Amino acid sequence: ARSSLKVLVTGAAGQIGYAIVPMIARGVMLGPDQPVILHLLDIEPAAEALNGVKMELIDAAFPLLKGVIATTDPIEACMGVNIAVMVGGFPRKEGMERKDVMSKNVSIYKAQASALEKHAAEDCKVLVIANPANTNALILKEFAPSIPEKNITCLTRLDHNRALGQISESLDVQVSDVKNVIIWGNHSSTQYPDVNHATVQTSSGEKPVRELVSDDKWLNAEFITTVQQRGAAVIKARKLSSALSAASAACDHIRDWVLGTPEGTWVSMGVYSDGSYGIQPGLVYSFPVTCEKGKWSIVQGLKIDDFSRAKMDATAKELVEEKSLAYSCLN
Ligand code: NDP
């Protein structure tokens, strides 16, 4: 039998946590043949709720689930984990300054970085979801220098999937026939959803989205803002932030990273920039990537027009500002 993989979920008593743990336990994240042990971490005020989640996981009798640890101790939570899904973070409350939220999250991610660095399995793969996701991932990287930088990523797959969904709705085609959209940059409203290389599988072969959607105005304006503002639209409708789609996207992110992307398909991931596409190294920035044998690589050689260039630079600029705000919180 295959040995179990240990998956850490932080903030596991929260909404995304509640949506993602059954997905992981059903094999949605790591495949239907891969047994898992869940390590659930939350903070002391959420300890009782966390224990309730553990009870439900036991009650669901998932065949792949070989164990559940529910704890408020970061060291116990990080011990030997192969995958770390960082959902826990300090939410921005009304009236709070950006700097105050940043400062809370910097201290959370600094502490969790040290626990992962000391106690996680070698080659642990990390996915940061809690906002500001890109910058939290950067802080984690800074304070876990022995974790290879390629192993620290943040989630922009939800934005990517939202872009696929909008194209599919607008053209009335199956979402599974749409591919190769790109989310560039920050998981924030400055992100740039780019359809210039996206295609749709039709009965007469693969066609560029730009050819099928005749309305350039829609693609260059409304499509982009709809994807950028989708999180806010879900909050308005549900009175809660998106959780099932975020959890599902997180499973997609890890699954593709570990098991590989299909031939000819790329996905978006927030990764440590190597300078590709003129994005300065030292930022966690969302790029188009393909994955093979547990490693991602940035898709190279895509043509970037002036419209895209300006939007890619604007979201990079926001990340530079977030980075300096985060560093100012360290002192
Ligand atoms: P959620 O489970 O709804 O969200 C968790 C985090 O994911 C938030 O930071 C949220 O950012 C972020 N996020 C990123 N992308 C998305 C997206 N597309 N849609 C929705 N959320 C997204 O929050 P809950 O408040 O329900 O749960 C948080 C848990 O974290 C709680 O159990 C709490 O106890 C724990 N926590 C842990 C802390 C720690 O580790 N020290 C500190 C504080 C809380 P955003 O806020 O911008 O929506």
C-alpha cells in the first residue's frame, strides 16, 4: 500500500478550511489512490470548533483518510508535513489600516515559516491562500530559508478558474474546452486576467478566444473587471467570502503541481519571480506555469503587447509596495 502523505491546513476551523478538508480526504487534491493524514491547525479561540471539524471527518468515514490531528500548536501541526495549505490569516476588519493587517499577517507568517522550516518534511510544498497571499508567501520564504524557494507558492488558481468560467459562460461552451488564460501578478484587484493566448476546443479544432469573442471591448474591459471583482460580488451575494471555489482551486493548484499539467495546458500560480517577462526577481508574482514531476516552470516566450505590459507592470508595482510595507512591519 502507498504510504500516507501528511497535509497541513492552517485556519482549518474557518470557512475555506471547512470546505477543503473533505476534498482532501476524498482524494480531490492528491488523487484517488493516495492516502492522507490531515494536520489541522487553528488558534486557541477556534480550538473547540476545530475539534468539531475533526469529529465530522471521523464521522464521514473517508476510506483514504488515515488520521487527523487537530491542534493549536504550530510545531505539532507542521511535524513531517509534505503539503502545507496556509489558509489562516488575520482578516481585514472595518476601519483597520492596511498596515495593521499587514503587520498581523507578517507576524503570523514569520512564526509559521519557522515551524515549517524546522519540522516539515524535506521538500514540503507550500501553498499560501490567506491574504495578502503573494506577500504572505514572500514573508514565509524569507523566514524559512532552508525550504527551496520553488516550494513556496500562492493561490491565483481561483482567479484563473474564474476567467475560464467567464469565457465559458460568454461563449456558451464547456469550461473544460477553454484553456490557457493567464492571471498575471497579485491576487488582488490589480491582477491582470489575460486571454491573448487562451483557446477553446471546438468541433473544427482549437480556436483563439480572441477570434471567437468578437467583442474586443468586452474582453478588454468588462471581462477583466468581472474577474478582478468576482470575490467582492460573491461576498455581496452570499454575505460571506467565497469558500467552496477557493477550496476547489487550492486542490487544483496542488494536484497539478504534484501530478502535472496536461500536455499543451498551462495554469496560473503565484511563484517566486526569476525575472521572466521583465518582472523583477524577489516578488511572488502569478505567472503561467506548466508542471511536471512535482516541479513548475514558467511558460516562456509568450508575446506581450503594450496593453498587457502596462497591466503586468501595474500589478508588479503594487507588489513592490506591499513588500516594502511588509518589511517595514518587521522592524
Ligand atoms: P476564510 O476561510 O473565509 O478565509 C481564509 C483566508 O483566505 C482569508 O485570509 C481570506 O482573505 C483568504 N482568501 C484568499 N483568497 C480568497 C478567496 N478567493 N476567497 C475567500 N478567501 C480568500 O476565513 P475564516 O475567517 O472563515 O477563517 C480563517 C481561520 O483562520 C479561522 O479559523 C481563524 O481562527 C484562523 N486564524 C488564524 C490565525 C493565525 O494563524 N494566527 C489568525 C487569525 C485567524 P480575505 O480575508 O481577504 O478574504
